[in-house]
Amino acid sequence: EIVLTQSPGTLSLSPGERATLSCRASQSVRSSYLAWYQQKPGQGPRLLIYGASSRATGIPDRFSGSGSGTDFTLTISRLEPEDFAMYYCQQYGNSLTFGGGTKVEIK
Amino acid sequence: EVQLVESGGGLLKPGGSLRLSCAASGFTFSNAWMIWVRQTPGKGLEWVGRIKSKKDGETTDYAAPVKGRFTISRDDSKSTLYLQMNSLKTEDTAVYYCTKGHYTSGWLFDYWGQGTLVTVSS
């Protein structure tokens, strides 16, 4: 099973700042089958990025994904108030597993 | 607008049974692969099982912890997904989400419901 480790656990930032979230895999993720989700309290997750770098339908372009192999990054270029939430990565190239999440909180 | 609305969660004792439902709208349900995912504070997000569309054979897959105890089914005439859970264990306590498979992969989830809480406790 591929283990995904997300860092940092918590990111404290102010609106307008840039957020950089990391997701590291225990082995190479096939064909960059890596996705990112956003989750707010009381809601199901929302798909942001798939295929490591493709934005899902309706996702603003301030969200971008990059990486390959074992190292992936989600970048939020300028944080909006609605972006403060939990973020999870998921690999779906070898069965599927989720990372433990990064909380982006208001500083 | 795609909507997935789960129902049927509750509190029950170990060994009990429960059936969850997921009412879908806003897309062609019969063409979609549907997946149940659960979430706990301790284990995080974990897939439970998947059912393919009828045209793809309506086959099912289950995660090891639930195989043999849980059954996924669908009623395309009602645009509804089901999860029958038997022989429930305390470790099945979780929020259960109904999700829709993305067109690029049945293991990628492009829409999620709001979840329904299942608590298994003596």
C-alpha cells in the first residue's frame, strides 16, 4: 500500500498569502494519479486537482498542483477567506490511499 | 447541479445491521460508477466499496475491512445508491460519504455528499 504523508500538519497564514502544501508518497505514484481535495467542517470533500496538475470543474485558477513520482505540491497563490480548510491528497494509481491532511488556518 | 444526499445513519450495537441510502441528482446516475468512502478522526479517509455502472457490468469491489459484511447496490430507476452493512463492529464507526466516480478514473471522486454518521457502540 502506498502511504501518503502530508506536511505541514497545520499551516497558519493570512488572507492574501501564498500557501504551499506537500504530499510525499512512500513509492512512486503511477502516471501521476494524484488528486487534492478541500474539506470544510460538516461538508464532504471537494475535488480540486487530479492527475497531479489538472484543475477540476469550477476550481479557481489560484489553485495549482505540481509534482511527479513521490513528491507533489498544492499551491494556493493568494488565500481567500473561503480557502481556510482541510486539504487531503489521494493517490489512485495503485488501489487508492489518502494522506492525513493539512489544515490551513487563519493566522 | 450535482447533488448526493445520504441518509440512514444512526446509533447501533455491535453485530447489528444498517442500510444507508444515497439519492443522486444532477447527472446521469445510470452511467456513473459510485463509491462509498468513510471518514474517522483516527484513520482519516478510507474507501469502503465501489459499484460500476450497469453497462460496465455493475460489478462491485470492497475494501478488505468490510468485505463479506457490506454490500453495495444501486437502483438506477430511482437514482439511488445503497450500502447494506451487516455484522457491524465498533471500528465501523465513521461518517459515510457517497461519491461519484470521475470520468477519467473510477478511483477518483468528483462529487461527494454531506455524509451520514454511523456509530457502533455497546
